[in-house]
Amino acid sequence: MTPDTTTGDKTAGAVAGGATRGGVLKGGGIKGRGSGRPGGADRDSAGLSLTLRGLYRTFGTTRALDGLSLDIQPGEFVALLGPSGCGKTTALRIVAGFETADSGSVLVDGSDISAMPAAKRDMGMVFQSYSLFPNMPAIDNVAFGLRLRKLRGPDRHRRALELLDMVGLTDQARQYPHQLSGGQQQRVALARALAIEPQVLLLDEPLSALDAKVRLQLREQIKGLQQRLGITTLFVTHDQEEALSMADRVGVMRSGKFEQVDVPDQLYANPRTAFVAEFVGTMNRLPGTLTSARDVAVLDSVLTVRAGAADGLAGDVDVLVRPEGLRIKAQPGGNGIVTDRAFLGSVSRIGVRLCGAVAVKVDHPSAHAGDFTPGASVQVSLPAEDAVLVAARP
């Protein structure tokens, strides 16, 4: 069979046929990798380093990338996170070879591949839209890149079956894409990307079209496979939970640049900019006033912040704090009125309107949230010392 000649299928074919390292298909099947490197891989079996160096890309009057640079270690899983239009997909397509940067370079294992066509890059790619060949059963979709490498039929068949078994689809090997669920199609697409044993795996929002339960299952499966195989992975998503739960590091993008690249817990707990603080997770903004280099008056009390938190600031500031960083108790004549309450399992998120029409969200254990009904008077306080301070909004 031959694939349809739609744009998506041509793109899928280019990636499925991407060259292996040195242009030679590695023998044997997909093997489990060891541990000790980022992503759980040994040095000898890990993927290759990937470097984005000073990438610029302009579309008309819009600058999609503005000097973007990033170093990804062998076997590392890095997510690009940001709002629509921030440049994350453009960066991924430049790495894949589907877009060309106006300037800058992409290096794999220290070698510049910027001028190399997509079909020659040692990369596998999984798309949001699956991009499977509709006239091929699952096993032939997985084997497509191997066929382009002219791998013998029996070896090609065996390798494709190994990959389908790895993603739990052995029983669906002879089914066509229209006979598979969205989650199954995406697993076939993942198996196809892995079939060529790429040193770099590119994931372009592969879970966004799936329902919540399937998305969670595939999230765990993709991360498990990435750790097992030690493939250097670049993952584009607008879903914060996906990025924080899957990636070794997350790069938060805005207007073609990185605001912060960090491990998930540091990105969440110690955002370096107001944009990162408010984009990643839920963040409250409280008006405050600096009374000294480390003291800020907020919520009817004076809070001592960590050293350096107020650098470059003076006078009125905004105090950024997450819902779990606030404390709440029922109190007649308190500083706030409950507006709503959302049950989130072990915690409930309580909306409170404070004096001055400031609205905040407070997380509180659900087992003790019965008193916080809409209209109840409460006292909200901020005991934490790790709040983020930014200049007050005009």
C-alpha cells in the first residue's frame, strides 16, 4: 500500500523515515535502557544532546522566536510550556526540520543539523492529530519508516509487533485507524515514532485531543517509555499539569523567549517573574506595602520575606501567593466573605472577597471546609515567608 498524499501524511512520512544516527539502521529490537542518566538512561544508550542556539523566526510582522536558546542533555525530557502564539510549536517544527529559522542553529550531539532536511534527521515525531496513514493497518503504520530503510519483511514485521506490544496494542495490529479509538491511534503514532529508534523524540501536544482519563493513562505511558528507552525528548504543551508531571525540566515561553527554564518544583515554588508565577498554577495577587528591605504590610499584618525577594522594589507592591499558601478560618467580622467553594477531592478551593474588592482563592482540607459556605465571614491570613513580590499594577 502507499500512503495518502495529504499534507499531514507527507509530514508523518518524513518523520517516520528520518535517518538513524550515521544513516545506518541499528540492528535488533527495542531494548530496555538502564538508569543513571537524565530520563533513566545509561550514557552508552541515552539519546543525544539537543541544543537550540539563538533561534529567530519572523512571520510577516510577527516575531515568533526571539533569540531562543536551550541546552537539553542526553536522555532528558524537556517540555515547552506557554500560551498560544508564544513560539513553542515554531521551535519544535524548526528542530524537526519542517520550518527554517531566519537565524540561529539546531545542534544534535554537537553537530549543526540546521540545513539537514527532516527526513534525514534522527528524530521521531508524534503529532496532535495522530497523522496516521488511513489506508494502512496499525502494524503497517508502525513499520512504515522501517520499510523506507529497506529492512527485510520478517524483521520489519517483528520490530513493528514489538512496538505495538510495548504500547499495549498487539490485538489491534490489523485494525485500520478508523477502527481505533483516539487513544489507540495516538499510541500507534507513538510506536511509529519509536520504531526507527530515534535519538530525539518530538511531541507536539499529542494528548490535547483526548479525554481526561485517556490523557492521564497516555501521559504515564509516554513518560514510562521515555525513561525506559532514554530518548532525549522535547514536548510542546499548553497544559501545565502535563508539563509539570512529565518533564525533567520545563521552559515557560512568552513572546518567543524563555521566561524561565527549571525543574517543575522550582518553577512552581520559586517563579522568577510575575508571568511565570501567574501562568504556572493558580496565583493570588494581594496589595502590599514595603516597610523595609524584607518586610511587607499585607492582610493587616507585616510579613517578612526571604532575602532578595524585594530587590529593586519600593513602596506599593503586589504579593503573589498560591491558594495553598493562604490560611482561612471562620470569624465574625473577619477580613473577607466567602463567595464560592469548589470540591477538589482532599482539598476544597474557597473563593473569598477581601476588603477593597480583592478576590482570592484559598485551598483548605475538604474534611474541615463545612463552615465556608457562600456568605460566611472569614479571616484570611498569610503565614508563609516565601511569597513572590512584584511591582504593583498601575
